[in-house]
Amino acid sequence: MKVHIVRAHASSEDFPRADHLATRIAEVAADPVAVPAEVSEAVIDRIIDNAGVAAAALLRRPPTTARRQAQTHPFVPGATIFGLPVAQRFSPEWAAWANGVAVRELDFHDTFLAAEYSHPGDNIPPILAVAQHAGRSGAELIRAVATGYEIQIDLARGICLHEHKIDHVAHLGPSAAAGIGTLLGLDVEVIYQAIGQALHTTTATRQSRKGEISSWKAFAPAFAGKMAVEAVDRAMRGEGAPAPIWEGEDGVIARLLGGPQAEYEVPLPVPGEPKRAILDSYTKEHSAEYQSQALIDLARRIRSRIGDLGQVASIVLHTSHHTHVVIGSGSGDPQKYDPHASRETLDHSVPYIFAVALQDGTWHHERSYAPERARRADTVELWHKISTVEDPEWTRRYHSTDPRDKAFGARAVVRMASGETIVDELAVADAHPLGARPFGRAQYIEKFRTLAEGVLDAAEQDRFLDAAQRLPELRADELDQLGFSVAPEILAAAPETGTGLFG
């Protein structure tokens, strides 16, 4: 890896195109390096993971809205949409939109956390949609997804967006555009322009993940993927982008991030170096913000030591700055303690999540967020006894670059009405590669089957899993097998969404 120093440049400076970050990324995307076997296997795992969480979300309102929007844009050759017959094809940017919303709705797929947050699995829907539309093979899809993961994770390592209240999907537009560039074998110049356009159109504030969190939390990454598809289309037609997009005098760094004096260090593979970043990402066992994964497991472990939860006087979670201010009491959001808050808000409230995990000893993607569950009197009472504080050591470990030291956990200090204090801590989630029960292929398949139960029949589950695990050998005419169909009577149970501009 080579670390690139990225900063703003005055218009009067000599700043050659070859030194632009967008050029460096485009060069990585255009590098025809081989994909390591373990990376190929990880791509298969994440395609299975995405499909499972999409199946579980399929009948919820935001994925239904996105799917119905996309259905008004049929196109041949086109791409498939989760839930619809695989013989039906739709314009790839709209398929990316519908599938992206379904994947993100439950906040239940993979994650990478460093200087910035990311869900790199969000790269898969737009790249897969273009692969189906453009007639690419499974092996070509794997190479492209490896690029998408590499670029998003490398940007997340080096450039912090949330510090300046910019939403993390600003890294997704460029990474998806780069992945599509790899998929299509585009040259550096075209990929450069697509990256610039994708970034320019996908920068937005973090209000989508603060306060009254709405369904836009699920739509935002799908929008970035859709913009990436459109950016590549325009760049292939010869249209350019604002440049230099990151480093310009009025570019992203100078006006949206650290300002004219800020410097960022972005690591990228050197020519001929395999793209391995996907191996540094991690999936979720529980449908909740990643920083609460270890805390759910900690709650399940400590509850037997606490005993009667009615005797709890207070619980303080000592954790990282990120956890404290984003999903903890340090956010200053009263909605974090509101029993009438939306599901999107509750899955970003670690006091709520810890309370329910303590009471139930388990976590479920639907039952744990049900309105009647959130409004239970004993839950609300316990919930309001839980707070977070920043611990510098947990913050240090959050930012550590050593995977053996990097952690997203907390120390729980439980004070009982009797005066007794119970303390326990957990650094990484059980499903983390260094956790008590690391996820492997068997766990990804089990998660898929659990989430697909009642949505996909057994034969359709088997067919999809067989196709996904044969991904390196899939021909272009078999790539539609990475979609899945749902019985019409099941889709008919989706909520009404009204009529929009497209019908």
C-alpha cells in the first residue's frame, strides 16, 4: 500500500492531473490484478449476506416504495430486482436503487469502521445491476466488487466525513463508480471523470442519521449507488466532472471537510497489488448499528450476573468517542430515549439496545424494534437508567490500525440498588473475526436462511445459494441467478405506498 497525502490546492498552484486522488483511485480500478482466492470467497459471503437481509426487508415500506418506483422503468437487457421474477428486467440504475434500499433497510449487512463509517456491502447492488445489464461474468463481478470494497474502505481509513457532519455515503459514490469501472474495463480517464461526478452528486449532511431518523437512512446509500451508475454512463459518453473534486480550491476538502489547511492520508494499493480490503470488513450477527454488536453480546453475557433487572440503579457504558456521540447519550438527541421513536432511531440508540438485550437475552430484527416492545414500562424504566461516557482507551482502540487491537466494544458498570457494582467488558462482537464465534460460510448461509424464512420458499433459497457459491464459474447469462423471486401472494402483503410521478 502507498499512503497518498491529500489536501486542498489553490487554483494558481501547479497540481497535475496525475496527482489527483481521483486519478490514483482510477488507476487502482483499472489495474487488472488477480483476485486472491480468499477475497473471492469473501465476495460470495457478502453477496449471500446482502440477499438475506434484503429478503427480510422486502415487505417493509421503504424497499416496497423503491421497488415500485423501479418497476416503472423496465429495460432490456437490464437487471433483476429482488422479489420479482428474474425474467423481468429493469434499467440498471433503478435496479440498483431498489436492491440498494432492500439491502440497507434493516442495517444488517457488513461494516468497516476507521476514521469514517462505512457499509461496503452497499457497493454490491449497483455493481451487480450493471454486471447483469452489461453481460459480465461471475469472475468479472468478483473483480469489480473487490475494487468497490477496496476504495470505500481505503477512503474510510483516511478521510473522516462525520467530523464535519457529512454523511458517510460520500465515500460510496466514488467507490461504486470505481467498481463499475473495473467491471467494464474502462480506462483511467473515464473512471476518473465518473468518480468525480459520483462524489459531487452524493455529498450530503449527516442529518439523515440524527434527530428524527427517517426512511432516508435506507435510501441514501441506494441513491449513491444509482448516482454512480449514472455517472459512469455520462463519463462513457465523454462528459466530465468538477476537478480536482477533492483537492480543488472550492472542492470537497476545502469547503466541506477540514478546510484549505487540512491534510488527509489515504492508503491505496500500488500497481500489481491485490485488492484485499474486503477481508478487513465484518458482518453483523444482530440487526443494529455495528458499534452496538459487541454491546448486545455483552448484555447477553452479563445479564445472569445482574439477576433482577428491577434492582438496577444505573448502568454506565464506558466506550469510544464514536459510540458515545453517535449512538449514545453523548449525541444530545432526546430521541435516543423516546419510546415512540422510529425503528431507524432505535437502532441508533445504544441505551435502548442494551436495555432490550439485557431483558430478552437475544436480538431479533423485527421483534426487538416493535412499537409495543419499545413502549413496555419496565423497558422504558431500565432504558432511562443507561448512559454512555467516552473512555480514551476505547477511543484509541477504535482508531487502532492493528486488527488485533482494534475494538468497538465497551465496559459496562452496573450499579445495583443494594450498592453492589457489577463490571464486565467486551472488545469485539462474538461474530467478529477475532470474536468468540467468528462468521464463516456456514454462518452466512444460516443467517440467510433465517432471514429468508417465510419470504423465499426452500427451493428458491437452495437455488440462490447454489448460484452464489458457484459465482467464479457463472457465465454472463447466469448472473440473473443472483436475484431471487418471491411468490406474488407474499409481495401482495407489502404496504400501500400511494401513487407517485411514475405511477
